[in-house]
Amino acid sequence: MWRIGTGAAYGPCEMLDIIGLTTAHHIASHGDAKQRKFAKLIKEHYLDKGRTGVETGQGFYTYPR
């Protein structure tokens, strides 16, 4: 829906996977309470499982290696 509505090439989760979830985690961990909660979610559900985004082949989505 995001891509259709905005005409963007990638959706928000795809962009985070490309940027890297480690980078997203570092940025969010220095934000306000809501952003720190997001950082904690990224760490527990993705980073701690080795899912850092496109670079590892898995993030929010799975990518061919």
C-alpha cells in the first residue's frame, strides 16, 4: 500500500533492510521512549537472531544470497 500510495520504489521495511537493521537500531536507541521501544524490538526479534537485513539475507524479509 505504501508503494502504491507514495510511488516509492521500496516500502518502509524494505528500506530498513537495505540500510541495515543495525543502523536503524543504533539510531532508534538514542531517540525518545517510543523510538527506544522500537530499538528494543529490532534487537530482540532481528539482531539477536542474526537478521540484520539484506547483508545477511534476512531482515524483515528474506533475500536471495
